[in-house]
Amino acid sequence: MTHSRLKIAADGSLELPVELREALGWKTGGYLEATVEGESLKLRAVEVDLFAEALKAPDPDSFEKILERQKKSREEAFKAFEEKVKRGDGPEVRPEDKPDFWR
């Protein structure tokens, strides 16, 4: 059995010594599941499907992306409207569309 003493860093992180990682076959970038059992911490390697995890996680920028798409859509609609007006394909103005009609 391999024993090591670990020091908790100022940011709360732990560094596992190479001999522990090698004894367990853990690779850099792998994922561990941590379980507290009384005063002990149990770690075990787990396989993680990063694609599935990404689909579960909310996109923190989604609101900004929606606002950006809406802004772009408004700009495109305004541009298309201006082009129609310049060509003379603008909307027909009916008498009831004029403010004086309702007075």
C-alpha cells in the first residue's frame, strides 16, 4: 500500500504525488469522483462523456447570444425595409394610416 502526506494549498487544492497517480493508473486530465466517509475522503476514477456533459450545462452566454441575434435580425429587417422604400416597393399608405384621417 502506498502512503503519502498531502498539503492543502492556499487555494484549497491538493496535488497528488506521481507515485500515487501511477499506482492507480490515473492520467492527467482524467476525472475523479470524491466521496466523504466519516473523516475520510474516497477518490475513484470515473469516465466522463464531455459531449453529454456539455449538453446538460446551461450556456452562460445564452441570453447575450439571443440579444445579439435579435439585434442582427432587426438590423437586417430595417435594411431590407430601407431598400424597398428606395426602390419604391414600400408599403402602401392607406388613408386610415394617416394621423389626420381619425380627427
